[in-house]
Amino acid sequence: MVAGWIARHARPLDDLEALGRMVGKAVVIGVGRPTHGAHELSDLTHRMLRALVERHGFRALALEVERPAGGRIDDHLRTGEGDARVLLGGLPVHHRTEEMLAVVRWMRERNRAHADDPVRRHG
């Protein structure tokens, strides 16, 4: 009886639903965090990036990194050239994390599936 009621009334909880209201008609959004290296904050940032790309049409990620290393990351996102883990080794230490690797791998896979509408790395 209880299980049936739950099945009829349960709705998924989308903890990023408010993000869309905050975004509004913005074309540039800054996402910052108070510290680097905290898994939970990095995970939330990744989830926010995915929501911004998948639900709100954003297609660029800006990182504060030197041009050569950042350019190689963008090349990887577009073409798949290079090993993402090795490429992250050229970034500042706070970007050399498993969480950033997950972001780069997700962006590459998304670009592979949507070659006509890629997500790019800028900065």
C-alpha cells in the first residue's frame, strides 16, 4: 500500500533546478568556489557545468591557464588528440585532479556525440 502510493506520487528531486532561474537570459556566467581541491565542490561545479551545457545552451568553459596548455586541452576536446590525464599535467596544480579529468572526459565525449555543436575551452 505505501509502496504503491510512493510509486504514484514520487517525483525526482532536481537540486540544480534553481540554476535555470538564476541563469535567466545571461550569456556569460562565472562559477567560482571558495577553495580548490575539495571533492564535493569540484563535483558540484562539474554538475553545474553539465546543466549549463545540456539545459541552457552554454558551449564554453574558461579556465585561468597558460595558452599552450589550455590550447592543447581545447584541441583534445575538439579532436580527441592526446591523453587527457597527460594534458592536465600541464595545468596549474589545482586543476590536476580526478574531478577535472572527469570534466575534460565528459566534454570530449559530449563533443564526440555533438560534433556540430561542440563545447570549447577558452581562457
